[in-house]
Amino acid sequence: MDLQSLAVVLRAALSHVPEERKAAEASLTQFLALVADVIVSIIAIHVNASELFQYTPQHLVRLLQIIVDGNCDMAVRQFASIHFKNFVAKNWSPTDPEEKHIIPESDKSMVRENILGFVTQLPPLLRAQLGESIKTLILADYPEQWPSLLPWVTHNLESQDQIFGALYVLRILARKYEFKSEDERIPLYQIVEECFPRLLNILRNLVPISNPPIEVADLIKLICKIFWSSIYLEIPKQLFDPNVFNTWMILFLNLLERPVPVEGQPLDPDARKSWGWWKVKKWIIHILNRLYTRFADMKLQRPESKAFAQMFQKNYAGKILGCHLQLLNAIRTGGYLPDRVINLILQYLTNSVTKNSMYQLMQPQIDIILFEIIFPLMCFNDSDQMLWDEDPHEYVRKGYDIIEDLYSPRTAAMDFVSELVRKRGKSNLQKFIHFIVEIFMRYNEASIEVKPYRQKDGALLAIGTLCDRLKQTEPYKAELERMLVQHVFPEFSSHVGHLRAKAAWVAGQYAHINFSDQNNFRKAMHCVISGLRDPELPVRAAAFWRCMASSEADEEVEDTGALAAVGCLRAISTILESISSLPHLFPQIEPTLLPILRRMLTSDGQDVYEEVLEIVSYMTFYSPTISLEMWGLWPLMMEALNDWAIDFFENILVPLDNYISRGTDQYIACKDPDYQQSLWRALSSIMTDQNMEDSDIIPAPKLIEVVFQNCKGQVDHWIEPYLRLTIDRLRRAVKPYLKSLLVQVIANTLYYNPSLTLGTLHKLGVATEIFNLWFGMLQQVKKSGIRANFKREHDKKVCCLGLTSLISLPANHIPPEALERIFKATLELLVSYKDQVAESKRENEAAAEDLDGFDGDEEDEDIESDKEMGYDDEDGDEVSSVNLQKLREARGFQPHYDDDDDDSDDDFSDDEELQSPIDEVDPFIFFVDTIQGMQASDPARFQSLMQTLDFRYQALANGLAQHAEERKVEIEKEKLEKANAQ
């Protein structure tokens, strides 16, 4: 197909007329004869059906010609660019070794020869698509298959009209090595050697330009990004030259100090923060912060970098601090700074608090920093009010989004205050608290029309932020209860919505304190709950409950109530967690909470369903027993799960687990309602739903496991139904993690009753199929050599118990060849489990040692200790977020991406802190006892089995037998220690 014909067909593919689209599909199928590629990106341009493209030689080259053809319709060019990007991403270097390589090397060579020159010819929309394709090519081909790339970049860096294209490509190239290990970064050293002198020369020419156009900012931003990627993990040796490094730093500091141009700044807030000159500031601060993090602490330096670190601290760290403080003056004067810039600057200040030399530079201005910059950032502001009014649900989401916290000036301000009073508290805590108390007093004394509501909000945030310090520091510790009663609890009845929400949050922060007056504790509980149902509140929870049925005219009031409701519910959860060691209080609280829970577990509570389920989880876990009234919530959750709450399945799993594991007798005995039947109906509906993705049903097999582990010997009649359900879903499962969980259901039923389960599998005619799948999954490993399935300790343990239970069956149930296979698989799995448990133990011990022995900055010697402040860290191992970051870097921690695994299974780790009846079962002792039982009851069978084992398996068996004896001794020792401790 020639270029003109291809353009015509692509244009037809955009048609809204079905006949034209079908004709285009027929033409493409006729002319492009090799492998089909589905253009999912059609969705982005509002075409309902995906059109099929097939590959013929030079197809990618023709697409490139269309993309750069200025005479071609822009929609067609965009369509072609998206298809080009997707096709290249999928087919340029297939990750599956069995997948056919359909792009001829001749076409690849033509693409590599032409694609770079097109960068400067395209508008930004198309350039972004082409950039993604260049990234794919670089990741796959550089340097081996694309040696001409770097010479092209260096040549075009010298060409005035090609500088942008060269920088654009160089940024992609440098980013390839941003997170690479030292051995993998070797090609980067040549890139730096060839390009950095040229980059420095370009930057030197750009910085002095007066009244620079926005295009200059774009060039400088690209240079900064290239620099960032090149220095993120390790400083290239070329920059260790003091003269070279000084030249870079002079230019960076010049750009940082220089005001951004006034002309051309967008008025729209979102566009303004993304404006090129503010982006330049942000990237320069990124670079300077990274250098400071890497070289501000001499104890973290390798011998070869110590001289450089000393030079950086002496010549630049203080200058950077001065520039940062100058920028922050905009907050005092009402000027503009993007949120991300403020956040990054405050990170630098927070890191500087622990350094004596840096703190001495800050100290003369510390009051200005604290009271005129930091505290205003903590106060409720115009942006908050706008979001509160226009999108209150987004306001709530942002308040609990840890990703938002990474960019938030308010979070950075809170971190600064926390670090300042932690490390420099002797000189700052008292005056900061005095400042907060003055705000409280002014607020109380002012008339309602002029009360400083926003400052009161900031003061409450400050008190909540310093909670840990104040709870353990005199004289503040003794005054906390009075502070809550006088300054926090009254705000639950405030007419200002954000103050009610902030009061609920502060109450949650201080829920752990011991109230000297139990009436005050009850008042705290009443205030939190009244936030949901007190009719005196102008915006009350009752209004929120009616929000789904209310008119649009009431929506603003309803949503304001929703914010208070969320804050109150979270505060209730915090209070329940704080009294978890006092289970006798839960029955007393239950009558107060039940009306709220009954109402909010219906569709009325969809917006706060997670928070409500968390409260139900606490009540069913910590209460001495689960009352019949609490059991009354089960049908509400099951009704919601069957109707609209499938997105909350993972949250519903927790209380359902509690009901079954802690109220097993009620679960088994009660027939009205029939809890067993209702669970079956819900799980069977979910697991048989053809539209459910694998990730959506993860809680289902977990709940089946809960049933069989907790109801041993009492639910025989559910073996066959749940096995049918599990096997049917197992045949359709794709994700390895779901497959593992479904096989574990079978393992759990074997452990529950091996004879009944095996008989059922034979009855269903699936025994051979299931065991072949199971053993195949046990043998699958990744390229790294680790198991592809059953990754967690818990997974391996469940499989071991299930397989060992099979071994316990008499000879007429398990033929010799099957017994041999089961025995060997169990041996290998037990060894793997043993190694994983040992490795986890070693890692935990190493982490504890690292934390215990971690030293702060060597300039910290004069900083007052926490003990001097009357602050006693009971745990003894708390480390600030700043120090944790240092620790990670000192230990060489870097982000790890498993390219072999396109599943997110590794997210499921033993950090889930699983609790189940099998916790008390040692799989090694269980296995050895089972084998010894066979030896005693059927010596001939035992002898025959042993004769099938080669030397390796005999050694494994002997090792496990010895380990089982060691475990018996350890378990008895643990029991004795536990008894003595009571």
C-alpha cells in the first residue's frame, strides 16, 4: 500500500459511519498481510470498535512519513503516531522469547536512521508519541544495535537549529541509566564525557539572555533533566573536577536566584505551576536537594567522595540554603510559588535542621521561618476553601492520599515542625506552643464575626502534628486533657465545617492519652459520634445520610456534612484502636455505635463505606465476644456485597474473617439467618461471574480458606460445592497469584479432611488434572531462580499441610507412584519454606541491628537529646523519615523492578500478618509425625517409599527430620518463656 492510500485508509478508520470503518478494515486486511495489531488507542478518539492493522515491509516507515507530513490532516497524523507508538512498544523487541519477531531488521534500521530528525519537526502532541517510541528503541537497541545514536546527539548539540531535538533525545538516553547499578551505568560515562562539556557551553550561552522567550526555558529544563538523570545515583567522575562542578553550580544558583519573568506567566493556576520557568526552578531545586542529600553527611561517604563532600558542604550547602530562604519570602509578601517548589525547599530546610553548621545559618531567621512561613502554610487557605466548596469528596481524598503528601507544602511544613522540635526542641518547642496558645486565646476572645477560623485550623493541625512529642514531654503532657476539652471538643459544634473536621482529626490523634477524668473520655466519644448524628450541627451527619436522595440544591450542605462524617468516622477508628488493650470497653461502646453502623452499611453509606467497615473490623476483633447485635450486621454486608459493594470486597473480607474465626459456633449453628448459605451465595455469584477480573475476586478464596481452617470437622457438606466452584474458576484464572490462592483452597480442604477431599476430586473426575497443575506450578521458577507461585511463607505452609495430609492416607487411596511424587514435592517445598523463614529472620535481625546502630550527622553532637527534653521514646527504635532515607541510601537501597513478572503478585507478602488456626501447626513436625505414623502402621509401604529416594532426597528427608526435632525443642522453650512472662 502506497503512502497516499495508507493515509486515506487511516482517515476512513476515524469515520463515525460504520460502513466506512468496515471498508477501511477490509482494505487494511487486504493490503497488509502479516501479523495483526489491535489499535486500542482508537478508543481515545471516540471510535467504538478496534480496527485491525497487519504488518508489511516498510509499514513503520510509511507511518513515520504520515506523522511528519504537514499537509496531512492532524487527526490522521495523531492516529498514525499512536499506532506507531503502540506497534513499536509491542513488536520492536518482544519480551516473550516464543513471540515471533515481525519487524525486519532492514525496517528497524530505516526507522533508527530517520526517527531522530523528526523530533524538531513535530508539534508537542505528536512529539510526545514519537518520544515514547524513541524510548522503546533506546531501551532495546542502545548501544549495541544503535552505535550512531550518540554521535548524532553530539553533532546536533553543535547545530543551532537542532539543539532542542538533540537535548530531547539525550534526556531519553540519560534516563535509561537513571536507576541502573554501577556496572550497568558504564555507557553513561561515555555519554557524560561526550555531552556534558557541550551541555555546559549551551547553558552558559542561555543563562545571560535578557528577556528570554519561553523556548529558552524549555532548553534549560531539558538540560536540568539530563543532569538529574546522570547524577541521581552517582556523580560522574567528570563533575568531581572542582572547576567544572563550580561552573555548573554558578549557573544553577544564578537561575535559582533570578526572578522568573513576569511577562507570559499564565493566569490559570494549573497552567501557571506548569509554566516553563517555574519548571526550571523546580528541576534546579531537585538537583540541589539531591546533591545535598548525597553529600551533606560525611559518615555516608565512600573514601573517594569525601573530599568532594567536604567541598560541597563548605562552598555550596549554605548558598543553596540562602537562595531557598529568599524564594520562601514570597509566602510572606503574598507572592507566588508553586506548591511543588515550596515542598522541595522545605525538604531541604528539614534536612538542614540536624546539621549544626546549617542550623546556625537558619537560627537568626528561625522565628520568621516558623511563624511567617511555616505556620501560614499549615493554615486553611483559599484553595482549600474552593476545593471544600466545589469538590468536597476530592478534598477528603487529598487529605488521606500519601501521593498528595509527597507534593504538599502543608505536609512539608508539618515535617519541618516535627523535625525542628525533635532535634532543636529546647529552643523552639516552648515558643511555638506559646504561639499556638496565643492563637487559641485570640480565637476564644474574638466575636463570632472576626474569629480567626483559618488560624485556629492551623493551630489544631500543629497540635495534632506534635502529638507524639507533647504526649511525652512535660509540662505539656499534663495539660493535654484540658487542652482537648477547652480548645478541641468545642469545635465539634462549630458552624465552620473545616474546623469540625479538624477537631475530629485532632481527637483521633490524642485518643491514646489516659484521661484522668473518665467523663472527658466519654465526652470525646460523644463528640466524635455527635459529628454524625447531633441535630444541633448546622451541617450534620443526618443530612449526609440523606445526601443520595437530596436535591441538587442541598448538595453543598450535604457534602460539607460528608467531610465532617469522614473525619468523625476516622477518629472513632483511632479511638477504638487506642483502647484495643481494654477489650471490656468495647461492649460499653457498642450500643452507641450500632445505630450508625446499621445505617451506614446500607447504600446510604457508600461514600464512607471503608471507614465504616474499619470500625466493624475493630468491634469484631477486639471485643471479648461478638454479640448477637453485632452479628446483625452480617446480612447488611452480604446484601451490599451482592448488590453494589464489590469494589469493597477486600475491606469486607476483614470483618467476615473475624465473624467466622471468632464466632465459629454462631456461624455454624445459626440457621436464621443462615450465615453459611449467605456466604456461599455471595462467593458463588462472584466466582462464576464471567465479567470479574482475576484481581477482583482475590478475597473469595481467602474467605473459603477461613471457613475450612476454622470449622474443621463441622462443614463436610461444603467440601464438594466449594471444590466445584474453585476448580471451575481455576480453569479460567490467568494471574499466578489467584491460581496459587485457588490451589491453596484445595490444599486447605485436604488438610481439613484428606479422604473426603480426594474422594470428591475423583468423583468430579479432576484428580489427575488438579495434581498435575499443582505440581507443575510448584516447579515453575522465574529467570532469577525464585518460585513463580506460592511465594509467601503462608502459601508454602498451606501447601505443605495439604500434601502431608495426603501422605497420611492409607495405601488404597494413594498408589505408590503418586505417593513418591507427593513425598518428593513436599520435601522440596518444606526445604524452600525453611529457607524462606530463615531468610526473613535474618533480614529482620539485620534491619533491627542497622536501626540500632544507625548514627546521625556527625555534627549532631551538640544537639540536645530527647531525654533532656523529658521525651522518652518507649520503643527505642523510632527513626525519623529523614534518617530512614539516609539509612536506605547508606545501605544501597534502590527501587527494584522485576522485568520478568508482569503481575503485581509481589505486592502480596507476609507483611499481611496473617492470623489463622494453622499458626500453631509446625509443618516440619506435622510432616515427620505423619511419616513416622506410616512407618508404624505400614512398615512395608514406608520401606518401599524410602527405596525410591535417591541420595539427594534421602539427605533432604534426614535434614528435615533433624530440623523437626529442633523445632520441638524451640516450641517448648517458647511455651515456657511465655508461661514465665505471665
